Amino acid sequence: MRESVAVVHDLVSRFAPVDELGAEHRASALAWLASTDDVFRRVKPASPAQHLVSYVVPVAADGRILLVDHVNAGLWVSPGGHVEIDEDPAQTARREIREELGLSDAGLARSPIFLTITPPVGQDHDHTDVSLWYVLACTGDEELRPDGGEFHAVRWWTRDELAAADPGRFDPHLFRFLTALDRDRLVNELHRRTGLENLSGGTDRFGKVPAILFTPFSGHISVRVGCGEGYEVIVWAYSGEPAAVGRTGDLDEIAGTLRDGHEGRSAGELAERHTYLAVTDPPAAIEALWHVLTAHHEDGTMRIAHAAAANPVLRRVWPWISHGTLHLYDLRDRPSLVKRGLAFHPAAGGFMVGAYDGELHAAEPAETAIVRAADIVASWQD
């Protein structure tokens, strides 16, 4: 692989997609980069037919987003441009932000946080842009020198203004980007407060996690945006069980938890030092898992997870996700050592329920699959 292409492949491989479309775009981009070195635009406007683009999204300290009313696109979009042959996409971002808006690149993020694979926004060219979206941290008071040939107008947008506007006026992926920005902002802010380079955004067995820290001796600590106000923090044991849980809006308190976890303190020690946390007994750990599954998980298991959580028999057992399948374990077991368990296997027509020590039943609707699973779980108590 050409060295300049390998740099881009590495950038893309480190993306944590915000949704299923993002995962599809990431997989497609990685396959494309592995299949060819012809990824830079050689001839205007569209040779090769798929090539790299860098977008730059200026973000003010108060959260406003700078967008440009692009002449060709006919939409409010982010500034940016095509990556030149063998150019680092970050260098493209620096060049474009200087040329198009006269902005300094001092606040440009080291890596992009978002990826799209689309035709050029609002244009008729028969080609595809593989676009890397970078964030440029700004004060919001910078003097702007926009390129009058490229843009009708340039303005800062608040989040409320964006939410109230017609979404058809914007790049169709802008609001997905804002989701990635919010996730990345939490990681960046916790980076700033902790100095922990191994803190990152990503996913765990239960879905997307805005901030996750793998600790040296115990397991990991996840920080999710709370269902209400604040953030939900779970200290996970090495075995995969929630060892302590809590909710707080105090990022300094969360940063202290992460630093102490990085130093190898146990869940009990973390709960003593950070009183928003509470050590979990098995029933509390199970409730924490059900909450993550039904409030934060975002794939095809959601329907069966909600149905199982509503069943009083199934609500008392350990829920777990493995390869897109919901598993339930007996309270006397743990995810790391299971003797009594069952799984809901997605299938045409619903789910196939199978006990670990029994037969796999034919596919049936979720409602009857839940009843069958509850009968199996009740038999464990005998």
C-alpha cells in the first residue's frame, strides 16, 4: 500500500462510527483503500470516480458551528476541498481553511472525527467523495475573510438555530456529524482534565460509549451521556460485570474517577473516594445491565431486550449481548462462568430461543419467544 494511502487507512481504521450508516461507510472506505492507491483526485472534476475530500468544521467555544452557503452546492455546508496527490488530509484541511476563510489552523484537531461516502453535496458530478471531517476549535470572534467566489454567505449557527431550521438547507450528514462532535467533545474534555491518552470513544458489548478507559488491573470504566441530566458512569470488573455505577454532572468528579481507576484502585475504593458511585451487588448489577440495554443500546436486539426486561421472570437474570444476540444467564452464574443460560437468536419470523443445554426452537414472534424463555428461566429455580 502506498505510504500516503496507508496514512488515510490508519485514520479510518480508528473511527468509532456513530450509527449503522457510519459503520457501513467505514467498512466501505477501508475496503476501497485496501484495494487501490488511486484515491486522490488527479483530473478535475471527477478522476478517479471516487476520491478523498477533507472537510473542516469550525466550532466556537460556546458551541456555535460555522457553515458556508456554498455557491455550487446550494446548501449550508462545511468548508473543505479535495486532497491533492499524496497530501496528508490534515494538510488539506489546513490549506482549505486558510484559503477559503482566512482562518488560522492552530485549533485544528489532529485527526478527523467523522467519515462520509457520498456524491458531492448538491452537485451533478458523476463521482463519489470519501470525506474526512475535521474540527477546528475557535473562539467564535475570529475575523473571517471568505472566498466570495465560493460562498454566498458565511455565518455562525447556534445549536438551537440548527434544530429550528429546515434540515433540507444543510449537508444531509451535518446532524449526524453533530452527534460525533458531541461524543468527541466529551472525550476531549476528559482528556484535558485527566491527561490520560488511553481514554477514548468507542463501543463496548452494549453499544456506543462516548468515553471509555481500560484500567490496568480491573476492567474498564465507561462514561455515557445520561438519560436525564449528567453522565452515567459504570466501573466494569474484568469479568464483564458492573462493579460500581453512578450518575453525576460533575466532569471533574468523573475525571478523578478515571485517574484513580487508571492507577488500579478497586471499585470499592473508587466508591469511597467518589461518593456518586455505589458498589453493586448482583441484583443492582443486573438492573444496571438492563438499563444500558434498554436505554442506550441501538441495534436489532432492542426490541427483544425491551420485551425481556418487561417480563418479571426474565428481569431477574443476567442480560448479555454477544454477536448481536441477547443472552440471559441465571443469577447464580456470571457472564464469565455460565451453567444455565439461553439465547434469543434473530431469525426470519422473529427469534429462535435456545437453552444452552437444550434444543433450539423454531423461529417465533417476540411475544411467544418471551413466554418460552420465561418458562426455561423458571425451570432453573427448581
